[in-house]
Amino acid sequence: MTDEAGTRNQDGDDRGDHAGPPHPHTPPMGISAVRPGDPPPMAPELPVSGRRPERPAPNWLAAMVASAGVVLSLIGLFLPWTVVVGTGRVVAIGWDQTGVAALVLLLGMAAAAATGAQWSGLRGLGVKSVLLGTGGVLLLLAGLEIGDVRSLAPAGSEEFRVGSGLLVLAIGSVLLLVAALLDRGPWTPSRG
């Protein structure tokens, strides 16, 4: 019990205000008391292997080139693929060709995911493989479609020409290939 004159210990003796309690203060659970002359408690050192490795800065040039390639590839899907010379009439738009349009759209989305990984600083064989694969397949697809348009026989006075959509698709796919080559990540699979 405490009164104005001092404190009372367990034996009931009165002490003045200058004397402390007979026993050291008990700190909250998990904290050890520090007595004069004792070294202060230190936080335990974390193992080095438990740390997350620092992610390298994004490769801005490769990410920008890949972004342009994705955008151009998807824009090419909505532009004319086959045009009749003389009249300027559009015969086929990429989006009108169901199977090819779905393939271009899926490949464009895969390339967009790899581009997002590049923007976030992720590098390596996985990102490069996706960019090389999507760029290569889109370039092959654009080349096959250009060959199909050029093989169309003229009907009377009408002559068929390659539309701007196929050219934009081809340029976008080349940019995806270039972005994979510009990525500074390793060309080998990572272990671990």
C-alpha cells in the first residue's frame, strides 16, 4: 500500500520516496529487464537466406517495345486484311475471320502478360520465351495470310491487295521479337 510518506514493502516497513521497491520491476511478458551494467537486449539476427532478393529495375526499352508490339498486333486485328484495288472496297477484316481472330487475340493477351511482367521488372527465360513464341507465331500467321491474299486470282477488273491490318500485325510481331532480344535477363532457366 502506498501513502503520502512513502511505500510499504512486503514486511510492512515504511520507506521514504527515495528508496525503490525491494524487487526490480517485472516487465511485460517477452521483455527482459535490463539492470545497470547489463548489455541492452538486441533483436535476433535474421538469416540471410530468409530475405527476399532485390528485384532488378525494369528494362524500360524492352518493355516499351513489347508494349508497342502488343498494341500494334491487336490493332491489326481490326484493320482491313484484304482490299480490292481500284474501288478501295474492303473484302476482309481480321476480326471477321473467326479462328484466326481468336488465335491472334489469345496470342496478343499472352504477349501482354509477358509485357506486364517486363514492366514490373521480371526477367528471364519465361518472359523471353513467351515474347519469342507469340511474336514468331504472329509473324508466321501474318506471312501466311499475306500469301493467301496475294494468291487470290483477279476477278475481272478487280485485283486483291494486302490490307493495312496484315502489315500492322507483321510489324507488331517483329516488335515482340525485338523486345525479347532487348530483355537483359538470362537465357537459361533459373534453378531454385
